[in-house]
Amino acid sequence: MVVTEPVKEPEVFQRTRSEFNRWLQAQFDNHYHTMRNGGYRSFLARNHPAELERYDAACEAMRREEFTRFAELQ
């Protein structure tokens, strides 16, 4: 009886994928941090505080959705 072992991905591919995922997460975090703490958010805080909570929730939902979709492409 011949026993075959599962084929493993080379370690360099695993490392590259991990580094890419860390970089990608940092890019998304930076983009949404800027969006959530930029001028429009300050404008809402000053002039429309009731809308600020909805804006923050929408930014977070969009961040999660876009990151999930982008991660599926890799």
C-alpha cells in the first residue's frame, strides 16, 4: 500500500502571503482611519452630531465589506 502525503505549499509562498496580508490590512486601516478622522467627520461632529454615529457605523461596515471582498481576490 502506497501512502501519499499531502502536498505542502513552499514556505516562501506562505511568508509572502502573510506579509502581503499584513501590508493589505495596514493599507485598509490607514484608508479608513483617514476617512473616519478626516475633515468630513469633524464637520459632522460640529454641525450634525446625530449623524456622526451613523457615519462611523457606515465607515466600519464599508471597511469590513471591502476588505473581505479584496481578500477573496488573492
